[in-house]
Amino acid sequence: MSEVWNMIIQRLKEMSQYILLKQISLVGKIWKPYTKLFLIGDNAGWVLDEEISALIWIAKKLDIQTVYPNIYKYVQRQSVFFSMRYRGLDAVSRGINHRIGMAYFHGRPGEGNPQFDETYNALCKYHPLISRIQVSHSEMYDLILGSGIDPQKVFCIPIGIHAAWFRMQTSESKYKARHTLGIPQSSVVVGSFQKDGNGWGEGMEPKLIKGPDVFLSVMGLLKNKIPELYVLLTGPARGYIKAGLTRMNIPFHHAYLSKAEDVGEYYQALDVYLVTSRQEGGPKAVLETMASGVPLVSTRVGQAMDLVKHGENGWMVGVEDVEGLFYWSEYIYQHRAGLGENLRFARQTAEANSYLNQLPLWSKFMQGFIEG
């Protein structure tokens, strides 16, 4: 008897799904072509999904109607934006009858990563079918144009921030943040809030393009100069970094944040933030650090190469330059009392690249991608 009921329930589910899809299809047919925007993230609850949330906010400001994303497969002739270039290129290759846009933040071909090579080759093949590409920095802009794509389809828009989520650090806010996190007030705290392990588990296998090995090398040098060294980590898959810090007897605190806006309070506890990556689209931490009034030392990657003015609003060195990262981190420690002008300029840079101030850039992106 239970088998019969299971069959009935399964049949009812199939009928309900069929009716729902039929309704979606009927509604889609009365929509004017290319007047609805579907925004597709990666469902990982990390940076790419944060960007989709920001685009929903931006679309609302621009009076563009966004639609529940998962129904894009069941309607035709609308506008679909993917935060993952892989999914966007896959949709194009399958001939989906939509205008397709995508973010293409990083992934230089020819450097030993087969996925980056395959993705770029797909771009070279299918770019006539792509309507819009967002890149976040000048290096990627030039790379995308090298595919042969029409330059009018490519828009350089940095990965932005909600500036209101971040406030300039004060002695009082630093004290409070460290007290809350249980960090000794005498510590010299280095921040690293980026995912740098492969996968979504413990992250014991390093994601080398993010430079976790470089970070640990810098920490080893700093420990010899700064006995009070302490590392503050957020983000998933940080096992490789944590194991390395444990081996070096460097104390650390690691937190995984449930809400993206909570990260602003963690910047308040820092003395310096380090970006040690080999390739990046952002990272988002560049602008977050600047917005928080925390000194930034970064390799020349991603949008840091366009936004960081060395010695003016941050410090920048070459990729894998362990000595340079160490030197400027120690410099900041030695000269922290005289960095006020630098930090004010950094805040101005962050505000200029906030989502609010990017609205004109996104308006141009949407022209010809969304009708009306």
C-alpha cells in the first residue's frame, strides 16, 4: 500500500511542477523582450553571491526589475547575468535564447591552470554571442579584448563595497573590537579575510593563486621582528593558514561570519591588512580595508593594481615579493602614528568606488542589455 501512495505522491509532485513551469512559461510570453533581469550567483554564500546581492540593490536603484533567478531556463528573450564566467559561457554554448552577461574577474590562461585555459578558449569561440562582460581591473580588460570581443561589450567596474558598512578605525573602536574578540590589546594584529583553501571544507590544500604560502612566509619574517604578532582570520577554508601559524607558534583567531556586513567590525581590530595573492579579481578586501582606515599592503594583483597608489593610500609590491610585503608591514608598524593622511586618502578611494558611486557605470552597462 505504501508503494502505491509513494507513486501517487510522486505523480502529484510531477503534475504540480508541470503546472508551475507552464504558468512560468505563460507569464514569460507576456513579458516584453529583454525587460527582466535574471541575476545568477554560485550559491556558495561567498563573494560572488555578495556581488549578486549588490546587483539586486543596484538594479533597484536603476529601476530595473529583477526576477527570481532559477526560472530563467523556462522563459525566453530576457537578460541574464552570471557572476561565474564558467556558467555564463556554458549557457552561451548551449544556445540559450537570452542576452547573456557575465563577470570575468580573473583567470589568466597559459599559466598551468587547465580550467583558466578552457574558459578563455570558450570566450574566444563564443564571444559574438555574449552581450556584456564586467571586468574589475585593467589587466583583465586587456586580456578580454584579446579574445576578439567587441570592446563595446566590455565594462571595467571594480568589485565595490557598501561604504556604510565600514567606519574609520579609532583607538576606541580598536580597543572595543579586540576586547570583544579576546585579542590582547598589546598585540600587533595582521588581517587576512580571504578564502585561500581549495574547496569548501577545512581548506588544508592551499589555493596557491591566493598566496597563502606567501602569507605564511611573511608572518615568519614578522615574528622575528614583532614578538606581539597576532593574526585575525575570517572566511571559509583557512585550514592551511591555521596549520602554518600553529607550527610557527603565532597566535590567531578565526571566525566565519554569517552576514557579509559583519566584516566591518573585524577590520577595527587590525594594525595592517595583507593581500599576498598571485591572481585576483578584487579582492574585495582592498576597498574594505581602505574604507576602514586600516593600512593596506598588497601584491600587484586584481583591482589593487588600479586602486592602490603606493605610499599614498596603501603599499604595493610585486607578486611573490615576500621581502617587500615584510618590509612595508614592518614600516607601517614603525610609522603607525604618522599615517593619518594616507588613511584619509584611502577612505576617499573606497568611497569613490562604493556601489552607490558606481551607479553611473552600471547604468552604462545596462544600456542595450536591458530594454526600457
